[in-house]
Amino acid sequence: MSTRDFKRIAVIDIGKTNAKVVVVDAVSGREIAVRKTANAVLREPPYPHFDIDGLWTFILATLREFARAPGFDALSITTHGASGVLLDQEGALALPVLDYEHLYPEEIQAAYAALRPDFALTSSPALTGGLNFGAQLHFQKHQFPDAFSRVATILTYPQYWAYKLTGLAANEATSLGCHTDLWLPFEGTYSPLVDRLDIRKLMAPIRSAFDALGPVRADIAEDIGLSHRVPVYCGIHDSNASLLPHLIGLGTPCTVVSTGTWVISFGVGARPQHLDPTRDTLVNVDANGGPVPSARFMGGREWDQLTQGLPETTEAEQKTALQMLLDRGLMLLPSVVEGTGPFPHHKARWTMEPTSPAERRVAASLYEALMTMTCLELIEAAGPIVVEGPLASNPLYLAALYTLAGRPLYTSEATTGTAIGAALLTGIHIEVPMHLVDERIEGLQAYAMAWNRLARTT
């Protein structure tokens, strides 16, 4: 079956908070079947780690269901970054898949800081915990030397699931180029850290995200009830999956704001004079292997923390609250999740306490927009902006971002942009519907100037 004949693509989509299996219609891009589960972290020895067995059970059960209806012709994969898998000679886990939010002892952090290449080489900033995948490997190697000595293969995370399905090991550049310290994005090759950690011989061969690695293994195909050969594509880092449809559709320059647990801004075609490694700016690698200046903050996590338990509010209540915020200067200053984003060393504070759920929701929306604008300015992003993911359904966030950016702003209609992008790896052609934002907020510029001044001095 050629890619032109694919009718439905199954996508394994593992985010930091939730994991999904989605079936994407190959013509419309519509998600015709979705199943979701929490991506649990097991807080038990040897360190907090992902429930890989639980995820695999969920994946197989869902693929078994989807093989019956609606059916699928190909399978692709996308996952969060900052993760990888260590396999032993038999293909089992040599060590559990470490949760990247785990913090290491100070002496381990200091030893790694002395090893990691400079930002000028890797465009990968020094991040907390294991957000640099190289830091995870250093921690595992030095804290668990016996287990690490059994490692035969190191896989980037999307490609681990491709390995589970096909038995074929690969690594891929979008995950290697995702602030790992292991990759040189402008040269398209491994950084000196690979040899400093003495792991070059363990790294699986690099394949394109667009490569079909092979069919679903015969035993798995029989287990889930596949009646025909289903190719499995190499897979892609989730934010780069969200970027891919717009690389195809908008051209260069453009700006893509991918929202989820993280809000990641991609400046496609941007050529910033300077990226600040202390403010969570970096260079990602797109599906074609090209460098893309990027900046991010943990916006989805912050939104959840700010709005948890709040009752829903009406449009009229939010409109009244918005005017009050603009008149009185009630605002939330960064950072709700410390240690990440453009203000990593700042502790969140209110200029005055909100007195209603509507005020808190409005302030949270404006905070998200102002943090996003800060990211766009840091990477000198240009061209039309596309917002995809949960924040694309927040009208106040969109109006604020459009007002402040002053250039065309679109929302992506796809509810799971990551799944659409992963499906595109199979060679199908999908045009993702987008909607133009045209609402502005009067008086927001003065509010933003005050927020920027206070944010810099907090």
C-alpha cells in the first residue's frame, strides 16, 4: 500500500501529563477516534520514573480496539522531549525511564556542568533536573554504574515506542535536538558530550522522522488483530510535530505557538542576533533537520495551577473583570513554575489579590499572553502567528496576543496538533483549517508596559 492509499493513521501521542492514541483521517485531518490516559510517574526506587508498562498496556488495548473500528493503515508516534530509554542486550529496560523533573544531588549537577558543551555550540541551555537529556544519562551512569554497564542501546523516546512495535532501533534529530546537550543543531551531528559520556557506541542509528522503520511485528499484529501489513514511522518530538503542518502551510518566516504542558514558541526563519541561555531560549531541530530558534515556559502547568478549582465564569463577568484589571493594574508577575521560562529565578506575585474567580481567570489569561510575547521577542520571531493546542480555545489569551504582537494571528482548528503532525510523517497531505483572530483589547499596551517593567525588577 502506498502513502496515497492510506485512509487512516493511528498515532501514539505521549505528552508529559497525558498519553493518547488517536486515529487521524488521512484526507480531512479530523481525529475520528481518541483514547486518553494519565501519564503516571511512579515515585518509587531507584528514582521517579514513567509507568512504561502501564503505557504499553494502554497502547496495545487501544490499538486492539481501533484495529476493529475505525481501522488504520499506518502508525506514527510523537512524544514529549527530555526523555530517552536505556535498553539491555535483550531489549528490556536496563534502567527505568527517568522523570525529567527529578532533581539530582548538587555534586552530580556540578560534575555535569563541567562536562556539558557550551551553549554557543549546542544552543541548548542548562536546565533544571533532567530537562537536558544528557544530564539524565550522566546521573544514571554515575549513580547506577552496574545497571548502566548493561546498557546496549540508547533510544530517544518516540523511537523507543517504534522499537516496541517493530523491533528496529533508531534515534531521530527532533528529539536529539530538543535541549539534550547531545546535538549540534547547525551541524546536524552529535556534540562532544556523546564522547565525554562514552556513549557513542550505544546510540542507535539516526533515521529521518519520515522513515517507515518497518511493519508492526507479527506477534503484536496478531495480538491486536491486524489483518494487513501496517508500517510504523520513525516518529517525532511533540512540539516539532505541532510545528510540521505550519512548516508546510505557511512558509518562512512564520511563528508557531504550540501550547500544552509547555508553551513553546518557534521562530521559523528567525535569525536572532543573540539567544539568552538563562531565559529558556534554545534552538530546536525541525522534522527536516533545520534549526529553529525557540523559547518556552511551562504555561499549561501554570494555567492548571492558577485556575484549579475555580468555577466557570460568564463572558460578561470576564469582560467586567478585564476592565477592572486594566483600570487598577491587577496583574500576576512571573514565574508560577520557577526554574523555567524567560524569568526562571523570579517568584510569582500578585500586584494585588484578585477578589473573584473572573478576575483570577482573566489575570491568568493575560499572564499567559504576556509570557508568550516575551518568548516571541527573545527569539525575534516574525511573520504570521499560529496558536495550536489548548490555549487556541481561550479568546482572551488570543485577543491579548494579537493586540500585543500586531501581526496576523491564526488559531489551528486541530485539537491535537501533535497527532496531525505525526500523521504527516506518513506522506499524506492535510491542510489544517485555521481561523483568523481579529479582536483587540483597548488599553492593553499600557498594562503590558507596566507588566514588563515590574517583571524585570521582581
